[in-house]
Amino acid sequence: MKLSFSVLAALLCLATSVHAQSGPSAKVKISAPKVSSIQTPMFEAANTPNRNWRPKEWLEFDTELAVTLPPAEGGRKGSLASMTINYFVAMNTQTKDGKYPMLKGTINYLDIPAGERCHALAYINPATLRRVLGKDGFTNSDVKAAAVEIVVDGTVVAGETTIPGRWWEKTDSFEVTENAVLSRKETPFDILWGDYDLPTKSK
């Protein structure tokens, strides 16, 4: 069966369009996430009761990244409208079943400027850490491994981990807690550090 030139051209155009839309045009380069212990900040405010309390230990993710956009989307002067970061952290302890606790979470970030180094912050609260570790307090040695995945337009475009391999996909080895990772605006750190952290989408 022979196709007319116009039909063949239309099919070629469609194939080219599908190929062009097969993935996001933005490129994201990231560093391995820095995972550290950080204490609850203490603030003083007038006309409030003086309540004595002891700051607790939070887990903080600090991920450095850089976005590259094509000239048609603004290049170095453009911004990526949104991206998602999937967070994974395996704790250095074991359950009665011999599994490692893994805490997961997803945060949506907005208006990521291209052409400069940016930082994405995320947190796990002390109560969650106490539950999975079975103790008060948290130190860096309590983390076995951590990883992040960058998702743009539904496609994973970058990822980094503190140890080799896609260990977080070996779900049989872990006892998983979903939705355990918080954005900065959901924590007492909200008013700190100005625009060091990328803006996030409200849940």
C-alpha cells in the first residue's frame, strides 16, 4: 500500500512531535544530599509566657542543585515552574523482623531559577525519629543511607544517593513510613534563612 507524500509528511511530523514531547527539556544537576542533625530553633517574643523546654533533634536534608533550560524557555534567565523531589532515608537500626526503617516523602518546589546554585531543604521531625529509632535524640550515625530523586513533568531527570545503587527500591529489606518528610514551612525553621531554600507548594 503506497502513502501519498502529504500523508507521509504528516506522519513524520507527528512522530517528531511525539519524540520532542517524550521528556522534559529541563536538565537538573544535583549533589548527594547532606543529611545532618539540627536542633529546634529557640526564639524570644514579647508578651508570651516563659516556658522552659529542651530543643530536640531534627533530621535535615540539604540538597544542592542547578537547573539548565533551553533558550526557548528562557535559558540562564529563565525559571523552571515546578519540580518534585522524592526523599528516602534508611535508618541505622533494625526492626524485630530484621528490616531497616525507611522514611519517605515528596515535596513540590516552585519557580526554580536556572543558571545558579539552589538549595532544597526538607526535614523529619523528632517524634517520627523517636518512633523509628526507639530512643530520644538523633545523630548523623543513625542514618544508614539517604537518596533524592528529581522529577520534572512526571519523569525522573536526576538522582543522587549517599551510597551506590538504587537501594531504596529493595523494599523487602525495609519497613517503610510514607509521608515522613516535611518542607521547611511545616517546621519551626520556617522563618529562617530567607530565600536560601526554594519555595514550596502548599499541601
